Amino acid sequence: MRDFYLPGRSPVSGRDCAVASSHPLASAAALRVLTAGGNAIDAAVVATAVLAVVEPQSTGIGGDCFALISKHGTTPPIGYNGSGRSPKALPAGGIGDPALGRIAETSVHSVTVPGVVEGLARLLADHGTLSLAEALRPAIRYAEEGYPVYQKVAFEWAGAEAKLKTNAGGRDIYLPLGRPPVPGEVIRCPALGQTLRAIAEGGPDAFYSGAIADSMIGFLRDQGGHHAAEDFASHHGAYVEPVSLGYHGCDVWQIPPNGQGVTTLLMLAILDAAGFADEPPEGARYHHLLAEATRLAFEERNRTIGDPDHGAIAVERFLDTARAAG
């Protein structure tokens, strides 16, 4: 039992179901699905869609979809990689920022085809019980009718103000009042609601072709991108074989590259080899080990992880416990 005189969280217990997300409104929407008889996939898709509205700084329908599904607790879990690809016409070189030696995070060349819409629809069709229209209903309601902005969201929204002001889309959609919202302020996003309604009615095709895709492609090309209709229309995710590493009696599973989850597995291997579990959390060595494991694992990620369709990826380097101990 934790010390109640110190800050912290107590374990959550229940008998029927549990939900964890980064936002209370998303968790509540998912819990309603479960108590109404839906399954975990239904709840996860509903929560993800709500997050795309109420937590715009972290996620959205312009992102990707990675999933690990353990039906009835079986292992290995089912892995799904719903990440999008770069435009086919993107040149292999000459697009990075010479000052950075890489593609800047705000560069149009860093934008890949969004994979989450196709991914959620696929997972729902293969493993869920709700229709896509049913799963998107709570998100549509929050977008059209409004939602209160939570403190963390308001904090990060304010931090993104300068970036949002760099183009008309960011200003019009996410700074409708000419400023970031304050905590508790009710925000509506009718344009996003309209897009979600189109997806609910027409499925993923309404997103990857037609007016919505044309609008995205037009904007990206206006910014100097190489995106084309074929890039969007040909997108598809894939089921993949997850990889795992044992850590103190638990098997930790991740999606393989191009996903970056194996970085976490390498961090665990380094920490385990260094005896991290025996370190008191208030000690300097505890924080030093965390920092060094993170640094080493991310360096390996930057050198190694890429698209396995365009080059061999040495996944075993992230799972080699002997190498991690060295």
C-alpha cells in the first residue's frame, strides 16, 4: 500500500471492465460502450475517435494506428500496423533542412498518408461489434456540440500557438477565437465534425478519395509536398507479427519496425542488466539509469529503425539482452 501522505495514485479495482486513456471524456465514452455490451475493440475505437476531437495536440485523424490485441488473454497478441507511407513521388534526397541535416518536424515532407481511419475501420470490422458510424457518434457529438477544454490540453494548445498561426488551416480550425482556449472553455470544431460524419456515412473511402482527400492533397501540394491521389487511394495497413522481451516475469510486446516500440524493449533490457529494479526511486542512480537507458535506446533507434519494405531492419539488436548488458 502506498504512503497516503505523499502524492501518488492508488490502484484501480473492478469486476467487469476497465478503461485507461489520456482524457476523461474518451475514457467515459469507452466505458459506456463496454457497459452497453460492446467489446474492447469497440471501446478502443470509440476512445480513439473522441481523443481525435478533445485532445487535438496529441492525436487526430491525420495520424496513424498501431494496435496489439490479446483476445481472451492469449499470446502472442494480434499486431496491426496502420501507419501511412511517404508520397511515392518524394525524392530520396535533397528534401532535408541543410541546417538540421534532416527533415524538420514542421516540414511538409514529414507528412505521411494518415493511417488511422483505415486502421480503425479494419479493426472494427475484423474484431468489433459496432459499425463505424456507431463508433464515431460520440466524437461527432463533441466536435459539433462542443467540449470543455481540460487543463493539460489548454497548456499544450497554448504551446502550439505559434505553429498554428503559420497557416490559415491552423488559425481557422484551432484558433477560432484568435487565441488558444483557456481551461474549461467550451470549444466546437464543426469542420472536423463534418469530416467525421462523412467517414461515418461513407467509410474509409470517403477519407482516402473524393473531396476530403482532394482537400488534403491540395493543401499539402501548396506547401511544396509531393502527395498525390494515388498515395491516399492505395493506402492500406497490415497485420504483423509482434515482438517481445521478458522483463521480471512479464512478456512485453511491441509492434515491429517501422514501428518504434522496440526502442522500449531495448530500454527495458538495459535497465534490467543494470539492476534498475533494485534502485530506490528517490535516489540519483535511479534517475541516472533512466536517462542513460533512454539515450542509448534512442540512439539505436535513430541508427536502425526504418521501413522494412526498403531495407533490412536488425530487430534482434533491440532484443539481445547480452548486448544490452555490455
